[in-house]
Amino acid sequence: MSDLVTLEGKIVEIRDGEKKITRSYTYGYISLRIQVGFEYYSVLVNTSKLNQYGFLPRIGQWIRVKGRLFPSKNGFYDPSIKWVSELKHIERP
């Protein structure tokens, strides 16, 4: 099982995506790549929940994110945070 973590980092890349769940339902998300120290993490955010976070993510912004941490696969992909429960814009620490 994955762990619940809170990370603070700088957004360095934003990508849109979608995943077809059924023939009639497609799940939209954005993928935020954040830098925390010398490490990178991917944060997957459901696009339908963006309004409740109160800001539109942009490259260069600092964020605090809370969610479940999933390890990288085969060392090729960044570790990822899914099932986000908190996403806040913060001032640079």
C-alpha cells in the first residue's frame, strides 16, 4: 500500500491527459512535474477538481500537495502522487 505524504516543490512541467474508463466516461487529468530538492515527482490531478483548489497551476509556481505516493516503475518514471487530497499555491520557501 502507498503512503500518504505532503510535498512542497516547484512546478517544472504541465501536461494534459485523459484515460477512457468506459465507452461513455473519460477521466481528464493534468500531470504536474514538480521538483523537490534534486528529485522530481509527478502529481496527477483530476481536472474536474481544479476549481476546488482555488488556482490554476502554472510553470514556476510553488505548491504544497498531499496525496498517496507511488514509487517509480523500473527506475524510469518519476515517483507519482495520486489521489490528491490537498493542492495549494504557496510562496517560495
